[in-house]
Amino acid sequence: MTQYRNPVPTVDVIIEVEGGIVLIERRNPPVGWAIVGGFVDEGEPVWAAAVREAREETSLDVTLLEQFFCYSAPDRDPRQHTISVVFIARASGTPRGADDAARAAVFSLDQLFSPSASGLHTPLPLVFDHAQILGDYFHYRRTGRRPPPIR
């Protein structure tokens, strides 16, 4: 019998708050800063997973504004092949790291990215493909253009 190895569905949530966006510092490997997110549970719609993960990791109740993009590069997560549906959400209040987030903090564009000769780079150790996702997000906020479906 053939055993299929399929990608695992995940969600990421770019949470907009007063002063910037919320990132978490991961408690578990791979360690570093990340967009809020996690795995979709069996029987759970992706939008519900996004709301749940935001609450679990930041203690914030979010309002999903839109589905931003889907990221599926096979190497985006070093643990296994995942496909992430990324949402943009809004929340108010002060985020607090919880669950598998060691801490949560708000970062502005200026804190996250600084210009370099080769484009944008972040001074934070962002994990997974989250530097690319945030670069795409900030470009979208400036121009209204989403990433192309094929890169």
C-alpha cells in the first residue's frame, strides 16, 4: 500500500495593533521571532484556527480583516512541509506571550526592516519564511498589490 506524505495545513496571522504588528518569540524550536500562527486542527476551518492561535499565543481577541495570501514552499518550515494561509487581523490591547510563545511584542515597520543595498532585511531573527511574508505584507500595505501567485 502506498503511503502518501502530504503537506500539513497551518495559519499565520498578521495582527495589526496601535503602533505596529504583533510578533511572538517562540518558546520551542525553531526559536526566534515569528508571526502568530500554528497548525490547523482536524475539523477546524482555517479562519477559526487563525482566531484560536492568536488568542492562545497573544491573549488577544482578533477580528480577521482579510485572507492575505497562501505560502507553500516545501522548505518554508524546517520541521516538515507546511502550507500556510495567512490572514490580516486587527486587535486592541496589549499582547502577552502565552502557550508556546515565550513573549509577544509590538513592532513597527521601522523596527522590523531597515534598507540595505540588497533590499529589505530584518534585525530580528525571524523564523520560517516570515521575513518574506512580512516584506510582502508591508509592500501590500504601501501599494495595494499582493505577491504574484507564481514566484
